[in-house]
Amino acid sequence: MNGFKLLKLLFGAAVVFFLLAPLVAILPLAFTSGALLGYPMEGYSTRWFQELVQADAWRRSIINSLIISVGTTALATVLGTVGALGLRGHQYSFVFNSIKTVFLLPMVVPAVVLGVGMQLMFAQYDLLNSYTGVIIAHTVVAVPFVVINVLAVLQSVDRRVEQAAASLGAPPYVILQKVTLPLAKPGIISGAVFAFATSLDEVVLTLFVAGPNQRTLARQMFSTIRENISPAIAAAAFVFIVGTILIALVMILTQRKAAAQPQ
């Protein structure tokens, strides 16, 4: 191994350590038996995971997160897929590139700005402090991920496959149902996974548009950090990390399965 390869290996290891060090530091604290979040640990226990299930505030926040994330995923997947279908094949058009930029704006606009705007707008339509309002807010920031994933897959689909179906007499809705959507399935699933993860992790918009009854797990963690640093936060972080890993595994397995299928 020459010096350049060794340098690349060391640099890669340093980057991985930099990314994983905070996770390695917080995960063991989820199993502490003490009442303080810090080292050295007094002992090992699962009491804080039990608190996530038994404490009303934590239990309700988990249920709210699942309700809102599932609703956001469903709505964002439909809207993002439709948007990607509309943008497909127009990558060289100025008008459609402008529309695509509009779709992607929520990814670059600061969440605080979006939160203030949504709070002012939702107040006019009685959507504040409601599940519907929170789902719509989360959908706004989740749709770009669906659009990107679905559009990337659609751009790689050979249009001649759809043209062949049309030449055989298949109407447009049949082509969409039997040809286009199955080919775009990996992108749709990936976009849905990203939408779910984005909604599960969103806290800034939730602070602006949600009420006490719509407090999500991320918001509960934020509030707990401000009020009282409890090891329950580490347990909730553990749940977040494990959930994210499982979501990533689902996405990887789905992509591999789709790649292994004959075209």
C-alpha cells in the first residue's frame, strides 16, 4: 500500500469517526440506570425505554409522530409522483425547469421562514393546532424528496417501452398503471421512505403549526431538552436511530430487488 492510498484510508476513517462519534456517545446512555444524562454510567437498565411507553407525554408523542408521518408519506408520495410525471421529459425547457425549482424550494428555504409563513396562512383557514395542518406542513418539505427520487428513475426509463404499449392499443391510463408506475416503483418507494423520515425528524415547522395535542416525538425531545435533560431523551434518540437504520435497509433492499428483476 503506497502513501497516497494510506492517506485516503486514514482520511476516510477520520470522516466516518467524525460522523459516528456523536451516535456512539449517546446510544449507551439510553441504557443507563441513573437519572442524569452523562458519564460515567451508574449501571445498565431499560427503565427509560419503559418510560417512553408508560409516560403519557412520550407515548402520545410517539403515536402522533406515526399518525403524522404516515399521513405525510401518503400525501407527499402522491403529489411528488404526479409532479415528477409532469416534469418528466422537459429537462431542457425553461418553464419546466422553473417549475422544478419551485418544487425544490422547500429544501433550501430556512425552516423558520416556512414556519412563520405557514402559521400566518394556516390561521386564516383554521388549520393551526390540527393534525391536518401539521401533515400539510410536513408534506411541503417532504414532496421535494419524492420528486427528486421519482424523476431520477423516470429519466432513466426508456420511453420506447411506453410507446410500444401505446402502439398495441393501450390507452394512456393503462400505460400509466401497467408500465410507467411499475418502472418508477423504486423511485416512488425511495421517495416515500425519505418523506417518512423527514416528517419523523421535523421539529421547527411543528413548533409553529402544531398544538399540545399534536406534539410529535421530535418536539417532545426538544421540549425535554429545554426543561430537564433526562436519559429518556437518549432512549428516544436510540429509537430514532434504529428506525432510521431500518428505513435505510428497506430502501436498499427495495433497490436491489428492483435491480435484480428482469427489465
